[in-house]
Amino acid sequence: MLFPPPSNKESKNSSLTLSEFLPLGYLYVLLLGIMAESIYYGLIGINYLSYASILDVLLGPVAILTDRPLLFVLLLVAGAAFYALMLYKGKQAKKNPPKGKTVDGTTALLIVMGIMILAAFIGYGLGRGFKEKERLDDNEIEHNAIIHFLNGEQKEVRTLGNTSTFIFYVRKDQETISIAPISNNIQEIEQMK
């Protein structure tokens, strides 16, 4: 196998238990949420972390994957392809065992998948941010919602995103980004087709 399992002596010292792995997973999801959302909002001129709660950051990756199912499918396909490649290389390595230290297959898969997912989220944030920045700079904004405020005012806007407590939008006939609190302020957001 290309990545033979570590010996018992090594595995006691180097492998992580589930209770040790969970905090690392939590930090990884936090990093994904911060990177993807901060890059997007930073490119359009909003300091995302000033308006986001920890829950917004943690749920950011889940929101991106549910908003863009194609990204989720691409990550699954790439992960399956890498896993199949590892199995193929493992069969070849059985015939000619490698010399020297090798890495456990599961560890290699986790590292490569972790880097690939991080790169996909960074790329998603960059692509989305540059596209939105270009629309804002060229004033080619298609308004996609009507916000009904509690005071009876209505505004036709292009929503740029939101956190659990704030919504970011550009009003019709304006070039500046507005940020409004959601609770005790907005009655309804009507999405236009």
C-alpha cells in the first residue's frame, strides 16, 4: 500500500482521537466561513466580521454549499476521484513497497481534501466578490428584492447578502451600499424574479 498504516507504537503517539479531532474540525469550519465570506464582503467594501456573529461564520460554509449545490457536487466528485487514485496507487505500492517513511492513507486523504475544500471556498469568495464588485463599479445592478420596513417604507434593492442580524443592499438609483438591521426594522423581504 502506498500509505501503510503506522505501527502500534507510532499510532499511539501520532493519531488523534475523536475528542482531539473535533476542535480541529471546528476551527477548520470556522476558517472556511471566515475566508469565504470575508473575501467576498471585503471585495465589495464591507467588513464582514464587524457584522457577523460566530453562528454566521460557522453556518457560512453550509449556506454556501446549499446555495450552490454545483460546488458541493464538484467537491464530492474530486474527493471520490482522489480516493480512487489513492486506491490505485496503493495496489501498485503493494507490488513495489516504498522505502523510508510513508504517510497513512487516511491522513493523506484528509490533508488533500482539507486543502482542496479550503481552496474551493477561497476561490468561490474571490469569484463572487470580483463579479459583484464589477457590477457595482459599472452600475449594472439588477434589483432583486423589495424590502418592506416596519415604518411602512418600501425600497427596491439589490441584496448583496446578510448575516443573522444585518442585511446588505444597494438601493435603486444609488451606488452606495446600505446596511440595515433586520430585527425591529424589516417586516418583509420580497424576492423578485
